[in-house]
Amino acid sequence: MPMVLLNCDKDIPEREKHIYLKVDGEDTRDFLPISNAPTIPGTLSERGCAFCGAKLVIGGVLKDTIQMVHGPIGCAYDTWHTKRYPSDNGHFQMKYVWSTDMKESHIVFGGDKRLEKAIHEAFDEMPHIKRMIVYTTCPTALIGDDVKAVVKRVMEARPDTDIFTCECPGFAGVSQSKGHHVLNIGWVNEKVGTVEPEVTSPYTINFIGDYNIQGDTQLLQQYWDKLGIQVIAHFTGNANYDDLRAMHRAQLNVVNCARSAGYIANELKKRYGIPRLDIDSWGFNYMAEGIRKVCAFFGIEEKGEALIAEEYAKWKPQLDWYKERLKGTKMAIWTGGPRLWHWTKSVEDDLGVQVVAMSSKFGHQEDFEKVIARGQSGTYYVDDGNELEFFEIIDLVKPDVIFTGPRVGELVKKLHIPYVNGHAYHNGPYMGFEGFVNLARDMYNAVHNPLLKLAATDIRGETTTRFLEAAE
Amino acid sequence: MGCEVISKERVGVINPMYDCQPAGAQYAGIGVKDCIPLVHGGQGCTMFVRLLFAQHFKENFDIASTSLHEDSAVFGGHQRIIDGVLTLARRYPELRVIPLITTCSTEIIGDDIEGNIGKANAALKKEFPGRKIHVVPVHTPSFKASQVGGYAECMQAIIKTICDHKVAPTGKLNVFPGWVNPGDVVLLKHYFKEMGVDATIFMDTEDFDSPMLPDKSIHTHGRTTVEDIKHASGAVASLALAKYEGGSSADYLKSEFEVPSHIVSTPYGIANTDAMLRKVSEITGKPIPDSLVKERGIALDALQDLAHMFFADKKVALFGHPDLVIGLAEFCLEVEMKPVLMLLGDDNSRYKKDPRILALKDKCNWDMEVVCNADLWELEKRALDKDYGIDLIMGHSKGRYVAIDANIPMVRVGFPTFDRAGLYRHPTMGYRGAMLLGETIANTLFTHMEYTKDREWLLNTW
Ligand code: SF4
Ligand code: SF4
């Protein structure tokens, strides 16, 4: 009975198909949880919308681009101040959001004119900015505004600007995942190939599916610099809009997040013949393996080995210090999807940590194939987990720490379980060698927080308080 | 010289001050006990609002979504409403109230909310014969109003649906504080207790500041019960402390059940608090006790140390909810600061006629701007303008980068204040709130003086 019907799900028995308990010796392919399927209304699912997948996750990372959200105010307000992706130009992308602030009359008579005006205003107010992405939202998709026509008019009137349209209302698809797809495909269709990069190295890559969370991109950039590899485009951490228009000129696409950005790598392969190389950037073993693969592609293996040796010398002792103390820690991961398979084996190999439960908001079948193959037996694999399921699974597996978002983190705090921000990190970056030491440190500090013991103490019970002599 | 009330000229928004109507409705909804709001729309309209509340309160709140997907956007989301209600009822046996909150998309699609609630009610009755669950229709398309209006709308809808008949007199006072922090609710309760007044707070959010307990039980939820709401019709009076957030509910109880309605100035600052307590005394016949005279005196004593020495003539920019901004401006005048800029974040046409704003006009002999339908770009442009000369910004965390980039000290107040620890716990209202606010302003200015080496030696002796 590898698929599990939890007690809290007895009234929504279809959830059984989404929860898998791995058992030794099973052929997991027979028991893949259903994923990327519609959410059951009223379940307190964790999922967001497709618009957020496009705007908040990918497009909004660009550091020189106006993010114009065509819709009523909430869609813009809500996708602002929820991310930690800095940039090297003063964090323009985290400071601002733009909205056409639709009112009732525009819903009735159409919002095209308002959009056009808002775009012009935005460029006028910030004259140094010349790039923009316009997003539709549920309301504007429903009323059917012709956004592309508006954008065309503006670009004709302002020849020094470039605007990308992302038509991805929140209701498209079943989760944020659809938004990743729409933006990937739209971008490669319309923008890739429209700018020629300045090539400065014989080795060029695109680094795809990394969003510079707490500086991930900038940390990995040090490695590429040391290896003499030019990154034509980071998709999209710390990136400029025009970098991404030049993606066709890289020799290799190195993909970290296959879920949110595998699509564009596939398209670049199809259209421009650029090979795709998937790596994991979290964890020592994985990062070393990734560097080796990239270097092998370019025939610069010695450089790669030198870098790995240098990084190991610098960071491995610290990692081992934490490993010694984290061994046997039980961890749960409740995030979007890919980090499940990125992390489960790396924390096991590098830190001796056992991942006992994982839930994905928007993973697809191949994500579950990967994570179940990499993950342990006795572990729960959940698609689109909801709040009551989390409580029940916590009871079953008793994790010592949960990597998840801040809201769920606040919830499990009451159960005396510490959380580490699995989306935006506590004190990152977490990628690369240094990054994984950061992750280990944050996990260690979470698990060893003395407050947790105090929280479990009931002062009404018998006194076990030890008085220090000096205090008596 | 004098006060000018204008509106933002741009049509678009750069950095909004308020979230959308459904966000406000969700906030009102979570103030009810045994209640999970069900938001009818795309998942984003709920997920982000839950995150926003978690950011502000550092707590989790349960809010459900009907998870509108493409098919429902085309064919209507009727079945998802009914499924959502039933799923909640089945999995949460304590549940008694489900505000069904519409969003932009479901209002555009035109889903028949009342009709579907009728169907859901019939299904509930059949499946749970002994159990009453109130499903409340809340119409909150964002293109009609902001989070401020959404809060008021949901509050009124909950009362309309649950408080459906006139009950026997309860001797209680209905209090509508508006969208405030648990710290304010605790303070108000304390005042009513001191005065011997039996008051019901709509909504009682005291437990939005909830403990970690040895038994791991979770108590993060609203405390206003179905019974409290039903009994609102038998109260001696309603007291609304926020015109734009609670006024409509008080007025509704008046027109429907003849409960006298009093809408007072929001009790920010000393004089507004005085007026509120006098009003409570007048309504209930209970005298203002010595204990509150003492609390008032302590606040005055503290503020007196700050006002003309440190605060006088400081130019202040204020942004946030309308009742808050107006109240803060009045407080500023009490402590000799000059509110020069007030930003109100939506286009409610009533602001321009608000008697409190008109009264401010009379009081100021300097240039003051009130910008309606404002965004934070309006603030940023003025903050970076040296001639405008803003000395202090007061508002919520969404304006943090304006203060950081313009290097102007900022005091966090309102919602959300996620970039400062624990603010939700402290009152801003009342004497204590005025005192804490004054002291926070002072300490913020002092820190700024030290970091910028601007007469930091002043504090070498104080
Ligand atoms: S569509 Fe949703 S998030 Fe956007 S403004 Fe409307 S209700 Fe708010
Ligand atoms: S309206 Fe649609 S696009 Fe906007 S937040 Fe809601 S689900 Fe997302």
C-alpha cells in the first residue's frame, strides 16, 4: 500500500493518489503521485497562481526592467516584497512594482487605453529605464484586452525601448508552473536572437534556472570567472533584459532549475542546437560534479579540478564540522518542487541529514520521478500538500527541522519545530560550496535553538530547574 | 500657505499603498472565531494575502481558495464554490462561519454567489443536520475599492448575514476599531474594563499575537464569536473608531435594528482619545476613572519631554489607511510636528469632504498637501526633493526603500510593518499608543542623528 490516504483526507479520498510512502524494494514507477493536477477547492493548498510564476519568479528578477502588471491593484501589490533576489545595481527589481490599477469602467469598456498611458508614464517617470515586461492577470485576460497591439504601438512611438508581453493570467494552469512555461516559450519566440552579445571568452554558457536568491548567482559567478567561462545570460538572476536576448550565442546551456526553466533550454537546443546540461548547484558533491561536467564540455578539466580543490580546502572542514553535529537530523522539505530533488540527496551525502517528508506545490511527473529515485525509503512524497496533511505527516515523521516558506514556518513554530526559509533562505546564499556551508549553519542553528527546549517546558510541572550556585 | 487636497495625476501606479479589496475582506474574516474565509478566485489572490498577514503578524492564518482554473474561468466556478464550502465543512468540524469572498475575476465572470450559497446551504443542511454554518456572501471586486473598502464590506456582510434579528437588550457596546493591531485591541479592552463597560470588539484580534505553548496547541485566530455577532443588534450603541473601516457596519446596525451609531475621530493622540472616552462615558453613563486620568498623565508627561525640544517644526510625511493618516496628522499637531504630506491610497471621493481634513486645513499655517489615490512614487519624488524637506516619514513597510534611499528617518506604523519586530503587539491608539509612538519617533530621530553625525552631541546630556 504505497499510496497513502491520510485520516484528514477521508472526505477527499482522491488525495490518496497524491501521497506516496516509499517502501524498500518497490518499483517506484508504479506509484508516482499524481501531480500538476487541479487543486481541490477549499483544501488550504499552498499553491499560487500562474501569473506569479511568470512575474515573481522569473521576469521580476531582471534588474533593469519595469514590471507592468495590467490588472487591478492587488496582483501587483501581492507580487512585491515577497522575494529576496538582490542585484549589483542597487536592487531596482525589488524596490518597485507597476500596475495599471484597473477600475470598473475599464473592466466594462476595456483597459487598452489605460495600459498605453500607464506604460508611457512609467517610462517618463524613470527615463533611464528602457525595458519593460507587461503581464496580463485574470481580470485583463477575461476582458480580452489586446495587450500586444498596445505594446507594438508604444514601441513604435519609443524606438529606444523594448517591451515583452507575458500573457499569463493567474487561472492558467493549476499552479505557478504554467507561468514559468509561458514566459520561457514567449521569450524564446520573441526576444532571443534580437541582440548580439560581446563574446569575450572561447567558453560561453547560459546559466538557466537560478534567480540569485540571496546572491546565489553572484556566488556562482565567481566560479565561472575563475574558470574563464563567460556567462552570456543568467536566466534570470542578477540579469539585464538584453542579456537574455542574446541567449542564442552561448555554446552550452547549463540548467539548474529544470522545472521553471527547462523549457527554454529545450527550445534553445531545438532552434539553435545549443546542448543542454543539467546540474545541481546545491551541495558539495553535486556542485563539484556540475563543475566537472561543464569543464569536460570545454576540455578544461584541470581548471575545474583546481577550482574544486581550492573550494574544498576552504569550505569542506566547515561543512564537516556541521555534518558531525547534524548527522541523523530529520528534515522535511515543503517548497515548490525542484528543491526536493536538489536537496534530498545532497543533505544526506554532505550532511548526514535524513529527509523524512517532502511536499511539492507545482512539481510535475519528472520531478517526482527524480525525487523518489534520489530520496529515501520511509519518506513521504506529497503533491500539493495542504495544511491538515502537514499536521498529520509531522505527527508521523516528527521532523527536527522544516525547510519551507515563512507562513508555514510560523505555523510549525507552534509545534516547536524550527523552520528554515526554503524559498528565500535564512542567511544565504545556499548554492555552491560556501552556500552549502551557509545552509548547514542555518540548519544547525535552527535545530539547536535553546528556545525550543524552553518552549516544551511546562512551568506548572515539577521543578527541574537547576539553580546555579551564584543565583541562590 | 495652507492645505491642498489633490489627486495623483498619473493613471498607473508605481508602488501601491494598499492591497486589493479581497485582501481587506480576508483580514476582516479572520477576526471571527471558528471561521475560515473562502476566496472565490485564482489561487494567487489568497496565497499572497496569507503571506502578507504572516509577514506582518509572524503568524499563520487559515484562508481557503476555490482555486479557480482555466475551465472555471470559461464555464463559471459554481461547482467549485459548493465543493469548497463542503470540503471545509467536512474537514474542519469546528467551523461555523465561511465568508465567501469574491475577487475581480469571479465578479467579471459573474458567478451567481447568492444562488450558489443557497445551494451550498441546502447541501450543508442535508449532510450536517445539527450544525449551522454561516456562509456569508462578500462582494469585493478590487476594481471598485481597495483593502480599506474590502475590510468594511466584509465586516458589514458578516453582520448582515449572521445578525439577522433584533435580540433582547444586552447592555453591551459594539466597538468597531477598524483595521488595527492586536496591541490596539488589548488597549481598548483595557479602557472598557477600567470604565466598567461591557464591550464587544468587532473584530477581536487579540490572539493574532499568540503564544508557543508547552502542549503545542495553536490559538492564532479571531475571538469574535457567532454569538457576539448575533447579539450586536441588542447593544446599547455602536461606536465606530474608523469611519472608513467600521462606519458602515455601525450605520447598518442603526438602520436595521435602531442601535444608536456613533462614529468618532480615530483615537490617535491625546485629544482624540479624550473625545472617545468622553463619548463612551456619555453613551454608558459610566464616569472616566482615575486610573485613566493617570495613564493620560503619564503619556503627557512623556511627550512633554519630547515635543518642543525635539519634535517642533519637524516636517512629517504620512501614508497609510485614511483613518490612521488623519489621526496621525492630528497627533503630530499635538506634539508640535508639521504634517506636510498626507498620502491616501485610493480614490474614495469622501476624503475630500472629510471634516477632519477640513479642520486640519484651518490649523496649519504652513504648506500641506493631501494626495488622494496616491502611490508611493508620489512619496518618493517628494522625499528626494531637498526643497520639500521631509524630516520624518511615518507609514508601513512598503515604503521602506523610500526612506532608505532618501536617507530620511522612518517610523513604521499601520499595516504591514513586516520589517520591524513585534510592532503589532503595541498599541498606537490611546494614551499609551501616543506615548509609545512619540518615544519611537524620538528614538528613531536620535538614532538617525547618530548615524549621520547630525548634532549627535546634543544627546550627550538630556
Ligand atoms: S485579481 Fe485577485 S489579486 Fe488581483 S486585484 Fe483582483 S482580487 Fe486582488
Ligand atoms: S487575479 Fe489572477 S493573476 Fe491576480 S493574483 Fe489572483 S490569481 Fe494571480
